[in-house]
Amino acid sequence: MTSQRINVMATAFVLGLGLAGACGGKSKPKTTVPETTPVAATPTAEKPAEAPKETSPVSPSLAVSADLAALCALKRRDDVPPTFDYDKAELSAEDREILQQIATCMTQGPGKGKTLTLTGRADPRGTEEYNMGLGAQRARAVAVYLQRLGVPEPQLAETTRGAIDASGTDEATWRKDRRVDLDLK
């Protein structure tokens, strides 16, 4: 069996568990992601927690590592907390604007040929399986958009941490947990 097929099957399994786990109690609104052929994100729940890289928000749903921001000459937006809407994976206009700059850097600029890691994250509400799936959907939404802008799929490594590193305790701080981190690999 090819590794891509195994990855697709693993993603389907994780997403299925997430949907099944979301059925207890109050139901969550349906999450929409642009139509694409599924490509698996690699859940990292089994791996020991890595020391998080220093990231800074650059748009409502995206935070980038300092090395990526410097490489692509991105302006940091410390006034914008990274956040997806609750239970959503849609990119905002500001997210798309930043991703356009990153795509240009990764296809024509100093990032050409380098790999990005896209780490989807969620706030701690919901089951572990659901949050892993939602983090994967968020990372996938970013990858799909970057691919549409010409970034080759091999340059994008999707992963999810779900709510593993979440630190929020109320709506204001949960907002900061709902994001995708972009790091140079």
C-alpha cells in the first residue's frame, strides 16, 4: 500500500472519529473546507511535545515563525491574534493576503524549494479526536490555498496538534488557540 493511500486512510479515520466524538451533548456547526482531494495530515498526538517555535501573528488565523517572516519579509502583526472562528476552517481575506505573499516567496523568492510545516491547532473544547480533525482541516485549508497559488505540494508538510498545546481558559484566550502555524522545515 502506498504511503499516500495510508495517509488518506488515516485522515479519513481521524476525521471520522472527530465527527463521532462531536456528537455527545450540544452539536457543533458543520465545518467547511474548500473541496479538494484529501491528503492526510499527520497527527502528532503520540509524539512527545516539541518546544514550540516562536511564532507571531500575521493575520487573523495565521502565525509564522520568525525565520519564515524574515525570509519572506513579512510584517508582523502583534495586534492581530491568530484565530479561526469557533469550529471553522475558513480563511479570511487577511489570511489570503498573507498567504499570497508567502506563496510568492516560496515560488519565486528566497523560499523557492524550501518546505513549510503547516500545524493546525484548536482550542480545548471538544474531544481530542474532534480537535485533531479540526486542526487537520485548518492546516489543509492553508495547504490548498497555497497550492492554488502555485506552491508545489512537496513543499508543504501538514500536521495537526489539535488542542494539545492549547492554553486558553475563556473565549478571549481560546481565540489564540484556533490557528495554523507556518514554520520553515
